[in-house]
Amino acid sequence: MKKFARGLLVPVLLLCAWQLVSAKEIFSPYLLPSPSKVFEAFLEISASGALAQHLLVSLKRVISGFAISVCLAIPLGILCGQSKLFKNYFWPSLEFLRHVPPLACVPLIILWAGIGEASKLTIIVLASFFPLFLNTYSGIANVDTKLLEVGQSLNFTKQEIIRQIRIPAALEAITVGMQLSLGYSWRALIGAELIAASAGIGYLILDAEEMSRPDIVLVGMLAIGIIGSVIDYIFLAVIKKTFPWQQGLQEGSQR
């Protein structure tokens, strides 16, 4: 409870400062609407159902893109961490792609896939793949040699060493990679929706900007931060439930 109260201190102070700046009209009310004005905008788009509709569209895209990244990044990370031959063939290409920002690919992706769901999912996968891939690779490649020696002394096959030693030892790194990947998925999606979309929270912000509604823009920004925090909280809760021995690590990452 005390930890939660301490976490609320800074947001409350920022809200008070925001209200003070608005009351003193240090900035134009058009450029920086007051908290009450933003709350009214929130009630307006919530009552119409627009906010929930756009959030659901964005969440569906994030979950789908993240699931694709998990299916691609974890197997490739395991293969690169275990097989030097596989790494030699694929690592240079993956390194090249890692240094290309996903948003730099947006114009080409739109030309190829249009502004439909395929383009959004592609951008999400490009953004979320590498944090998970690199963490998986690092976890698999850097397993304690003493554990590997135990497996060899028990005459484990290569498949048994991967399944019973490398993957369990790498779970800590993999879960951290999944947490990072999920955050990257959310941020990449908003960027994609700001550029080309007909629905989603990013589209809501862009549409509000074109309609000269900074209050709705702020509602969208706050919704992004809140939903992102909720997603991260749910993910950590699932990890703690599934892998209780990692609770200390996950709590440490939140401090």
C-alpha cells in the first residue's frame, strides 16, 4: 500500500502543477487545456463509445503482432544460441534488420500492403521481434557451463540439453525479453496508426489534431500510458503466477 501511495505522489504533483499553470493561463488554453476540460473530453468520447472502440482495435493489433513475434523470435533465438552454424548464416541478416527503424519501413510497407491490418502487424513485429530474440539468444548462449557439464555427465542428448537445461536456464532472460517486446509492440503500433490507419488510438489522436481538439489529443495520450501500464502489470502478474521463482527479478525491474 505504501509503495502504491509513493507511486501516486509524482502524478498528483504533476496534476496540481498542470491545474495551476492552466488557472494562471501561462500557456494558451487552446494549447494546454485544463485538467477539467480534458476530463470533459474523456467523458464525451467515452459516452459515445469512440474511446473504447479505438482502444479495442489497438489492443487486438498489439496482441496479434506480439503473438507473431513470440512465435518467430523465441525459436530463432534458441537456434542461434544453440547452433553456431545457424548463427553464422542468419546473424548478419538479422543484425542488418535490427538497425533499420520500423517506422523507416512504413512507406514501403504501405506500398506493399496498403493501410490494412497487414501493414500494422508488420510494423509491430519489426519493432517487437529483436528485444525478445536477443534476450532469448543471450539466455540460451550464456547458460552456466557447470549445468552443461552436469548434462554431459548424465549422457544427455543435444535435444535433452536444450529442453532440460538451456531453455529452463534461459527463462529469466526470455521473460524479460517478452516484457520489453510487449512495450515495443504498443509504442510501434501507435506510430503506425498515426501514419496510416482508419481506427485505433493513434488514429483518434491524429483525427483530434486535425479537428483542433487538443483536449482529445491529451485524452488519447493519457489512455496510451494507462493502458500500457495495465498491460505490463497483467504480464508481470501472469509471469509471477507461472514462474514463481522469478518474482524477485520482476519486482526488482519495477523499482
